[in-house]
Amino acid sequence: MRLPRPRFANALAGSSDAPYRWPNATVVYSIDGSFNSSELGFINGAMREFERYTCVRFRRRRQDAGEMAYVSIDNTDAGCWSDVGRGSGRTFVNLQPGCANSLTTPVHELMHTLGFYHEHNRLDRDQYVTVLYGNMIHDDSLQSNFELVNPANTTTFNVPYDLGSIMHYKRNAFSLRPSELDTMHPRVRWEGEIGQGQTLTWYDALLINIMYCEVPVPVEPLPVPSRWIPAKAYGIKDRFRIRRMHRADGKG
């Protein structure tokens, strides 16, 4: 597994990080791998998930327009991984054979390209999850996937920790014996498995809409979810309800 570029985690913070966001909430991409029709269907379906629940749009790269900053989606035998956020040139997403057999991995990797690290890298992670390093494969490159983010260039946008996030690992990630040993245990009430979501959750969509779509940061704390809440719960009416409830000027 390739680690993303260490630019920022969970979400960008501050105007100084603006160059790493996609301008006008539009991700320019190119399909550079040899995918079959089923895999292409899931990749395109993953893009539609973002377009359905956020203002983010995906657009094919126009080579004749000289577009230098874009997402290159390939399928080499190098694993399932993505760089994080927009770079000055190509941002790489790799979906080796087997990675694009459902929506899950393409959605996960494309959320990396928007500027998000894993949910379990959040600074407040240890309040919600116990990481069992002793049950993991003894490989520093794998265990580094559980390092907490740098607080200097990250923010949670006041959105609570989500054990169901598409960006959260499963409870047995990198386990020595996956069928027997967990590597993460919830410390809060949670119904079902962690990190088992098939696509965006309500809070995943909220984070993206705050970062890209002018939805305001919540002023009052939102409830920590205790189960998987799909993004379809986050509709237009909900978006404007959040605007009314959490305007900082007190007029909403």
C-alpha cells in the first residue's frame, strides 16, 4: 500500500491550503488504465455518488486545453491507493485488478483526491477507538497507517468522529490473524461493524460540502453517530436546515 502525499489530513484548514483543493469543486481526471466495462461502471458510479450528495463534479481531462493538474486513474499491480488532494501536476489513483469490483474502493480513493485522509488518523481518534498494535502485522509501513495527523494543517470542521465513514478502516485491518484478532475496538456505542460502509456516509458528505460547497461549519456540536448513516440522508432540505441551525451570526 502506498501512503498518500503528506500534505494534509482529514480536511484542509486555512486559505494557505487552498491550492490543494480542486478549483470550483471540479475534479479533472483521466482514465489511464485498461479497465473492463464493469470496472469502468463502478469508477463512474463512484463519481456519481459524490455528484449526487455534494457540489463536487468530475470532468474528463481535455488534453488540448493544456490541463496539467488532474487525477490519473490507473490499474497497475501496485495495490489500491491514492495521493491526497490536488497537486500541481498529476494526482495518482491506482485501482489494481480487484479494487474496482464495487463502489467502495473507488469512492474511498476518490475521497482521498479531494483532500481527506483516513478517519482513524484524526487527532481525536483515541477517544473513539482503541488501536491494538500488538495484533498487527509487524511492519512499520503498515502500522504507519494509524499515525495521527499533524494538527498544524488539519481540521475536522467540527464534524464528529464517524466509525462508519468510507474513510475508516475495518476492525481487523492489517491483523496478524484477521479471523481471530481485531486491530481496532470501538470505545463508544456502535451498532454493526466499523469501516463497513459501501459508500459515503452522511458525515462524509457533510465534510465535503463544508470544504467545497459553502455549507457552514457547525457551531454547535453534532451527535456522534452510533450506526452507519448513508449519505442519502443528506439531501437538499437537510443542507439548508444545517445552514439555518448553525449560522455563526445568530441570524439563522
